[in-house]
Amino acid sequence: MYLALKHFHLTCVVLSIAGFALRGWWSITGSPLLRVRLTRTLPHLVDSCLLASAIAMAWIAGFMPFVDDWLTAKIGGLLLYIGLGALALKATRPRAQRATAWAGALAVYSYIVAVAMTKNPLGWLALL
């Protein structure tokens, strides 16, 4: 069961970041595709599945935030990613600010993936 859940989770990870990267690009370039109904609703479905599968995997494996430092780091990264992502997609913000927030959110996403892969709050630095 855990392996199937992990594969589902990883699929959601790829769909989530691909969708965010595309929507961020559309936000920066002013594309009307950003306002399409599917573009506004599908990310919520994917991200809900991503979060639910993450919680289920943590439950099954017995990981606990504030006990497992790498999981705490991932949650902190997730909160930062959400904040930067919200800035990146907010149409009322200046284009330069949206672009900077978008790049920052992508960097934070990379950090979250690194922490997940290494099980270390240092992320990619743990591989050095």
C-alpha cells in the first residue's frame, strides 16, 4: 500500500510543480490562459491529493513533524513556497515582483524535494 501511495504522491509532485511553473510563466507574460476555469481549479485538486498522500505516507511510516527534523523542514519550506507562490500568481503585483517570487518559489520547491530525497533538513547541501 505504501509503495502505491508513494508513486501517487510523486505523480502529484510532478503535476503540481509543472502546473505552478506554467501558471507562473503565464502570470509573468500576461497570458489569458491564466484565467481559464480549468487553470484555476485543477491545481487545487492536484495539491489536495498531494497533501493527502503526504499525510497518509507520514502516518503509515510513523513520521512526525517536530520530531523528525527533516519533515519539519519540509513543512516550513511548504509554507514559504505557498507564500511565494501566492505572490507570483497575484495579478495586481508588479511583473518584476511576480517574476522574483516565482523564481524564489521554484527554488524553495527544489529545496523541499532535496529534503524529501535526503531526509536531511540541509537538503542538497547534505550531499556535499
